[in-house]
Amino acid sequence: MKRVLTIQDISCLGKCSVTVALPVISAMGIETVILPTAVLSTHTMFKNFTVKDLTDQLMPIVEHWKSEGVEFDAIYTGYLGSAEEIEIAKKIFEMFKSDDTLVFIDPVMADNGKLYPAFDEAYAKLNAGLCGAADIIVPNLTEACFMTDTEYKEEYDEDYVKELLGKLAALGSKVVVLTGISLSEGKTGVYGLDTRTNEYFIYQNDKVDAAYHGTGDIFASVAVGGLVRGLSRERAFALAADYTADTIRVTKQDPKEPWYGVNFEETIPQLVSRLTVDLALSE
Ligand code: PXL
């Protein structure tokens, strides 16, 4: 069985980061090892959340794993709480990365043109540095703009997206994928660039008119899961984009929809079925 390490916070209530990555990647048939960067009562979109920082626990935990000879097929980082944790993440890549380890970074820190409450522009630049150590990065438009000193635009064209991908490529990761890219009315999806071949790839599906927290974490978790199970990049990102959109659609139909996260628990069976089909088609 493949094994993924995910490094991000535990927001006890909130359907994001570890409480998404662990169930979703496990359901995709992959052992999921967690390294929690902090424990929060909720994610930071709630008021009055509590935080217990776990920075001082990270190295002792990974050193223990190292002494046990543990290896990972992928390391996936999401929300990291501080500059120090970014440095530690880099060390962890060095400790555990082999030629076959996929380093997948979702530089979680911003959305809709704004940084999340815990972060500033200096943090965004450190995240840009971390992205240089990745095989694949999946920032949204806002995160990409903060990392590359680019003006954030609500309305944009393909040239703007390609220029941004070029700037992201300069950060140093092998594949750069912008998420939440809408190039025509009613559509959204990903626009990526493989910096080794200079090839672009695009996947668009129908946009659901609703926004929930944690959907970026669902997207990233499914993409990591698909890639680790051996799907092609195109299939893995299409699966991630479709599953995220379907889950938003299902959540919107729930009369008791939680504003703070999506009902991914309801759609996991469809994810597993589609993965099974995609794997069979890939053989
Ligand atoms: O879903 C991203 C995320 C992860 N972790 C924490 C967050 C957020 C987004 O707001 O606050 C703590």
C-alpha cells in the first residue's frame, strides 16, 4: 500500500486540512500519516478560535519516524502556521525525499484577493521559497499573486493566467497548477504548466455558484491521492476538480448546509467508484 505524509493543522471543527486529507486520501486506498502543525478549535474563518501551536513537536516526531525507517510515496503540505514551520517543512523534505517521492505543496494562505488572518506578505514570500522545493504546487489565483508580486484581478484573460504560470514556474517547482481558474462564463477549473516540457494543460467543468471553506483542501487531497495511485496528471486533476464541484453541488442542496465546509462525507462513495473506473482505464 502506498503511504502519504500530510503536514497541516488539525482544525477540530471545520472540515478542512487534516480532517479532510485523512478521510479522503485513506478512502482512496492510501495510508495517510499526519503531522499536525497546530490544533485549533475551528478553522480561522470562525470568530474566537483557540490555537495550540505544535512547532516544537514536529522534528521530534519525524526523527522518530526516521529512526523507524519510515518512507513516504508523497509528502503533501497544506496550511502551515508560521515561518518556522515552513523551514521545518523544507527539512522534512530533505530527510524523506527520494527519487520516487512526490512533493506536493498547496501554499494555503489566501483567497478572494486577501490573505487569511494569520498571515502577512512576508509569510507569502517564504511560502514562495517553499514552493521551489516541490514537484507540484497548486496555488489559487490569490496565493499565486501574493507569491509573485502580481496584481490580483477578478476579471482576467488567458494571457494573464499564462503570465502568472510563468512567474510561478520561476519559483522552481516542476509542475505549477493554478486552481479556480475561470476562462468562460459558468466554467471553472485548473490551468497548469509543466515547466520541464513547457506544456500547458487545462481542465474546466461547470461552476457551481457557491463558495465553502475547505474545498481547496478537498481538491488537493484528491489530486495527491490520484497521482499516488498512479493516475496520469490529467486524470488526477480532472478527478479532483469534478469531485470538488460535485461535492459543492451536493452541499448546496442540503437544507442544513454547514457554511464552514462541504459535505464530502456524502460524496466519498462516488469518489471511490470513479477512482476505480479511472484506475481500470489507466491500465
Ligand atoms: O482550508 C484552509 C484552511 C486550513 N486550516 C486553517 C484555516 C484554513 C482556511 O481558512 O483557517 C486553520
